[in-house]
Amino acid sequence: MNYNDLMLKRLPKRIYNLLKFIGKIGDEAEYNTFVVGGFVRDLMLDRENLDIDIVVEGNEEYFARVFAKAKRGKVKIHEQFNTAVVTLPNGLKIDIALARTETYERPGALPTVDIGSIDDDLKRRDFTINAMAIRLNEKGFGDLIDHLHGESDLEKGIIRVIHDKSFQDDPTRIFRAIRYEQRYDFRLDKHTEKLLKTAVKNDFLSTITKQRLRNEILLILDEENFIEMINRMKQFDLLKYIHPKISLSSKIIKLLIKISGLSLFQSVPLLTDNASFDTTLLKLMAIFDGLNEEEAKEASENLALTKEYTEAIIASKTKLSNALKAISDKSITPSGIYKALNGLPTQTLFFGAFKAFDEDTILKMFIYSLMENEKPLITGKDLKELGYPEGSQYGEILEDVFYAQLDEKVMTKQEAIEYIQQKYKK
């Protein structure tokens, strides 16, 4: 089967020409050269995918350097895995790898690689739908290499592992199986599902690092169908690897749907215009919502989350409920809103908006965002010039007059000075 016509039809012209050029570099080096994996899969499914993985039957470092020089790109070599990354001037990254075999010393270990053929390289991959290659050399350009029947499985909508030890060799493939199944609306092959359940039963996922587990979870949360994927994780008893007490209650599912939809928040600049609006963290906070503070800390540690993520999650357990209760008071003043919300991490504040999910709460959070940018009318320097002795009283006075400013009890610097002089003795 030759896919040249399909590539011409479905690929941007610059990508098609780039693949032809890569094949030309292969011919000059006398290397067989292929584009492989997800790029081929999504080409067949007519889905855009510019993650270009190239496999060469030859010296990948030499190939990468020649290619980078010809395209004025930058090259980074990963000698341990016989791979390289070429970054083109337009920012496009091309992964280049030696055709290789892989062996796993133990479940969850990183592989030991050795030189192999394109057939060897495809046999080491996770699923048949990712184990196809297209030749890029001028002779045979567009020819499909598909000895494992990936094209047939694509047509049938099946996720199938290549060999019975696949989940044992690399347990993260469990999460990838779920991602591909739900992303493409496919189904797990019966034997593959049986192997997956056996891998979970044998606790193979306990052999991978926290960082690798975190990366897989974050990839799932970044998917369009992430709720279906998390439900699938629940069915396979995978949520326990985040924390044994995590449960997907209807309340949490509704919260995830709100975060996913963003329908109520599209016109709120505080949320949609904020560069730090991190939907992945919001989803994590929703999943952790049924945990107490100590359990949330444990779950954060299990995923090796960053300090920023952990602090936002813990704040959602310790400070958020009191803050939301405070601002629900219909008679609360602007300074009261400020006092209640000040100090909450930005992401925790956003999560509170989704959790409350009412216009009054969102309006008050928007008011708070405006007050955050309010510049005090009076500073410590002003107090010194007014003759107030330096000391702990400064903080009290400055806070008091700032709250008065927020409540519009004072509107100008002169009014702020008069407010201070009337209330505080020197």
C-alpha cells in the first residue's frame, strides 16, 4: 500500500515537502528513512498531528546533524536512547531515532536499547495502531510498513497490544491504552483488556516513578474526553495510585463538567483573560475535592506535584470554604471581600468560582481582582512625614486606611490623611 497520494491530500504542503527532504537526506546517507507512530496513525484517521517521529536505519546522530545543518536548525542528542531532536527555525521539532530493539530488565524500568531494523523498531512499540511506518526514501516514498496489522485495527476501532508483556515492560501503557480508546472512541481488544486487568492486579504500576505517573495523569487531564478517561480509570481501579480514598462522586463529576465547559465564565475577564488560568490544576483540585487536607497532601506527593500545585490544592482544603462562606454574606463590604479572599492562591480562587458556580460569588471575585490592583493612597513614607513614630502601629494604620479606601470612606489622599489624624494619636 502506498500513501503518497493521501499525504499530498491531507498534509500541509510544507510538511509534505519536509518529509520529501528528509527522505533525500536519507538517500544521500544511504539510510532507509521512515516516518512512524502517531503521525502515521493520525494521517490515516485524517486528524492533524505535527509530532513528526523519524526512524533511520543508520547513525541517527549523523543524520540529525546533517539535517539540522541543511535546515539551519538546532540539534540536541540523547545518546542513552539513540535519539535526537532537531528544532527548525519555525519552531517545529523533529524527533529522530535509530531503528532499535528494546529490552526491559524489570517491570517499569527504562529500556535498554540496541541497533535493529525498522521491523524490530515497530515490534517494540505499544499498540498496533502506533506500529506503522511510511518510507521516505525517493524509491518507495509513501510505502506503508504494517506487519502488525495496525491499519486493520484502525479500521475496526481496536486498541491492541503487540505482545503479552507490553504492560509489564512499560506499565504507563495502561494509561495510554485508556487515552487512545477514549480519544478515538475505540475499544480495547478483549485480550488486551485482560492483560491490562492482570497488570493492575499484579501492581505493575507501583514499579514506575511518581514523576512518570504524574506525567500520564496530566496527559489524560489535557485530553478533550478526560472525564470519560477518568471514569475508565475508575473502572480499572487505577485511581488508587493517585490516592486510595479518591472517588468520583456525582458531585465531583459535575464539578469537572463545569471546569470543562467554562460556560458561565466565558465573559469574566478575571478568569478567561488571566494567563495563569490553569485548567489542569483546576481539574486536579476537583478530583481531590473529596479528600481531607492530609489525604490531599499524600495525593500531591504520590504525583510529585510542584510546590505551586500543592499549595493551591491545600489552600482549597484549608482556606477556601471559609472564604466562600464569608463572601456569601449579602451585606459584606468591599473590604470584607478583600479580607476573605486575600492570600488565596490564584488557582484556588478560580476553583472557588467553579465550586460556588453562582453569579454573585463570581461578581465578588471580580471585584476582588480589581481591588488587588488598587494602589494605597497612603504609604509608610506619608506616615513618617505626618509625624507618626515608626513601629508596629504603621501596619495597623496602613491596613485600616486601605480598607477605608476600598469601602470608599476616603476617596483622596487628603481625605485619607484626615481619617488617620482623627483616629490615631501621634
